[in-house]
Amino acid sequence: MRRPRVVGTAAWMLAGLTYAGSLSCHKSGVAEPSWWTSQETVLAPASAHGPSPAQTVAGSTGGARDVGESVFLATWVGALAFLRSERTSGQLRLVVVDPASGHETQVPGVMCSGEASDMEWSYDGSRLAFTGADGNLWVVGEGEWPPRRVTGFTAWDSCEAVRPSWSPDGSEIAFQVDGGERETALPSSVRIVDLRTGDIQIAVSTPDPERYIGEPFVEYGHPAVSPDGSRIAFVTSRQRGRLPGPVAAVADVCLVGRNGGRIEVLTGGTGIYAEPTWAPDGAKLAYRQDHENGESGLCTMEVSSRHASELYRAAGPIRGICWSPDGDMLAFQVGEDPSSRVWVVRPDGSGRRPILGGAMASTHPTWDESGGKLAVSVERDGECAVAVVDLHQGSVELVGQSPDSELAPTWSRRRGVVRNEGKPPAP
């Protein structure tokens, strides 16, 4: 997880808004781990009534290829990107693989930040935005080879460009500036970079960049551009009260126009609301609410009426919320490593179930274009891999065969651009 960079009593608050999936596991030994065999006994699909007993999945080493083979993909649409943690150096490299052929491209020259939420595909599925280990935003893909750095932050800025969110036409990326503790750190803000010109515009920013103990502050993050490109959902985090004395953390989901303007607060103003993500038609937002007792709720809101519903409340944290391409399902992660599990649920709260049975942890869900498959990170005994779960057939395949850890997948797929009337364009 990204190290929190706010001072005083608020450090834990933004730490609670980061992605919960662990990126620290490494496969042990030089040989392939024993659970990478053609007869896997743990990756058992879960039934609609809950986890099923361990089953044997034949050929679970799908997507076979020679380890180390690197082929530039003819098309990036439908590809699966993930992070590979090198066993010897511990560095995180970005890998893009064609699940059908197993051919992969290892992105050269750039190490990654180690946050699953810091990668997002463009709407046409041809380009991937990600945060490099240098704290800058990079773009790679068709027409973007080798990778191109699109922000120019330096060590003096003491910040990172994180959580990219594409505009529907692919010309802009909204992102969060995650500020640091140094006096020279840029203030927390949501900014927009124009990929055609390189210009960067501030959408919302901390009014006072100096954050001293005893003073209230506001931080902005988690941007999500609406499917019609007209609005940005984001999270504003702040403290109530002053030191010395009781200080309460508050985080709300808000809306602002693409060109700025008045900020609309959508949620209740108490507790922690975070991780907004738009439904494909732009009519709803899904997000989570973290409660003081440690419970976490999966919520949706109809944006026009502001009607909110809690679909599910878990005893542990909920993270990684993502809509299926048709908007008929939500996938999300419940719990923390090593006991986390990926679940799916319908937007009305029905049909909730884990996607895998057995004792293996699963995190970082991401949908394919058909909405019938989910790729997830799976972990057991400190060993990580990327698995593709077919929700209709019940099959499970491991994507890679590298002895290094492979984790935090994100699936390229074409997303329909939604017009202002809230309907997808005609075919």
C-alpha cells in the first residue's frame, strides 16, 4: 500500500482510502511452485449458494507460453495487464498478455508504483495509463510505444500522480495528486492532463496547501470521469475539529463539472465514503462506506435522484468495486490478505456470492468485455498469480507460468461512450 504522506492525526485517514490488496507476496524457490500443476485442487469455482468443496480443475495452467517470451501484441483490445514482481530484485514490471494465445509484452524501461488502482485502460481498450515508480503518469499501448510520460513531477514536488481516469474520447486523463510531507509538496488535488498538448488543469485543489497540526485541511482524490465526460466524481477527505481536542475524519463522494464549478456533496457527511465508480450508463455510482466499528458497506446511488442503497455490509473492508460491462453485476473484494475474497452481486442486492471456493485468497477483480469472466489476483502461502474465472462455465485458468509473482490484473475492453441522455450510442 502507498505510504500515507499527510501529517498529524490525519495520516490514518488517507491510508484507509488506499487499495487494500497486498502487493508484497513472492513465489518461493527457483522451480515452479507445486500448486502450478495441471491438476489444481484449490481453485474451485463457488456455487450460487456459497463456496463449494475443493474440486479438481483440469489444465489450470492455461495460457501456456515459454517463460520469458515477449511478443508485441497486434492489438491491445482484450489484453490483460498485470504487475510482475521480480523474485530477485523485487521490482514491479508491467506485463500485457493476450489471454487467448499466451503471448506477452513486457513494458520496457518503466517500473510500476505497486498500486492496482493506479492502472486504467482507455475507453477503446487500446491504451493503458499507469503510475510509474517515479511518481509520474505514463501511457502505453497502440500508438504509444515506447511508453510516454505525460506528467513531469520531480522529487522536489514530493508527490505522485495516481488513480488515472480516462475521458471517453481518450484525449484526457483525470488523476489525483498525492502530496507528501515536505514543505515543497504540491497540495492534494484532482487534475486533468490533455494528452494532445500536455497541458495540466486543476479540477479541484486544497484551498490551503500548508497543512500544520492543529489546522483543518481538505484533501481531494479518487477521481472517476463520468461515461459522458461531463462530470468527475471524487472523494473529499477532511478533519472535523482542531488539535488539541477531538478530531474526526470525514470523507465524502462529490461531483464537479469537467470544467470546474460548484462542488456537489453526494453522501452524508459523517464517516468515510470512498472509491466511487460509475455504472456504464452513467445513471448510478457505486462506492463504499467504512464505519467506525470496522464494518464496510457496498452502496449505490442514483445520481439524478440522490437515492442511495446499501447492497451489502461486511465485517471487514470492501475494496476494488467494479461494474460489469452491461451494468448488471458488481464485483468487489471483501476482507484483507490473506483472507480476502472476491464476490459478485446484482445492483438490487440479490445474487451475492463469492466467485471462488477453497482456501485461496482473491483480490483485484476486473471484468472482460463480455461480462462473463473475471480476472483476479489469487494467493496462497505467500504465492501470487493471476487467474481468469469463467462465471458461466465455472472454469478457472492461471494466466502466467512465470516463477515470479503476477498480480493486480486489469482487463482491456471497449467501453461504450454514453451520451448525455444516459443511453449508449446506437450500434
